Amino acid sequence: MKSPTRQLIAAATLALLAGSASAQASTGSLAGWTVLGDVVAQAGAIVLTTAYAEAGDPDQPFNLSGDSAADIALVEAAAGVPTYALDLPEPEYGREGSLVTQSFAVAAGDTLRFTWAFGTLETVFQDRAFAVINGQVLTLATAGTPGGVAQGFEYSFAGAGTATLALGVIDTGDYLGVSTLSVSNLSVTAVPEPATTALWLAGLGLVGCAARRRR
């Protein structure tokens, strides 16, 4: 027969785990993602480029998947944003790019986190790496503000519901100079409710009492 102490500890542990669930989205593979353009999963990261795949194109050696970067109109539609929403100020109009998207359930207070890095061969225009969360466009980097060293990203959801996340990179101004976005360590976690934390601490307290009695 299980002791009351063990039962309480088990219940507290389950409650704590329930309060810190992670989202379905993962950057360990492309499973569950909708993919557009030149995108691969490698070494635990999703990597997107603006490279065209056609033989003889100057970008072709940098293409990773064999699929070309897509026209900007297709990228905008897939990201769920209006036409021109991914442009930078004139003349940095979007031209082509790659994108991954996924939707998942979140609770109020859940926090989205991932690690990203941006690299570019662009020497004239800015290009753009970005995230789109429920239609809101958030710039991660451009050629002028690069993120070659891995950087962290956080976003907290104000309300519960279905969240849509898009991650992408585009050429702006022209079709030359390949840019690359790498995303890894993606998770969505919740802060445990105060009642859950209290239950967990109560369980730990009982463990301490039981240990003292055994001595």
C-alpha cells in the first residue's frame, strides 16, 4: 500500500509538470512545419536561405534543399501578412525568401523562446530575418544589424488560444547576396500556477519530515 506521503509527492510532481508543458513546435526537425522555399533541418536547427536552386545561378552553390527561395508574394501569403508587410523602407522591397510556419495551442502567460543566428553575403541591400507571431512582424536581423552569434528570442502570450508562428528570411532590393537564418532550441513553456508551486513545496516539506523521523 502506498503511503500518504508518496501519494502527495506524486500528485505534486504531476501538477508541476502540467504547469510547465511545452508546445508541439520543435526545431529538431521539419515535422509539423509548413515549409516554403529553401529550408532544411540539420544539427538540431531549422536553416532557411534566400538562395535560388537553378543551375548556373550565382546563388545555387549556397542552396541547401534543392528548392528555390519563393517569390515574396508567396512568402507574405504563407506568413499570413498583408502585401508589402515584409518590406523594409524604400527601396528595400521584398523580392524572394523562405519560410516555415506552424500553429499550436497556448495559455495566457506562456512564453515562446528560441535561439537564432543570421548570416549574409549581401553587400548592397539589407535583407531581413524575421518572426511573425499571430500576424505581428518582428525583425530579428538585417545586414546592417546582423546576428551572426547565436541570440535568444522571447515572446509572452497575453491570452489563451491558437498561436501561429512563422520564421523567415528574405532578399530585399534585389535577388543577389544569399542570407541565412538558423533557428534552434524552440520551446513554449508556462510558469507554474502559485497553487501548483505550493503543492510541490508541501510535498518536499513532507519528504523532509519523513527523513527526520527515520533518523
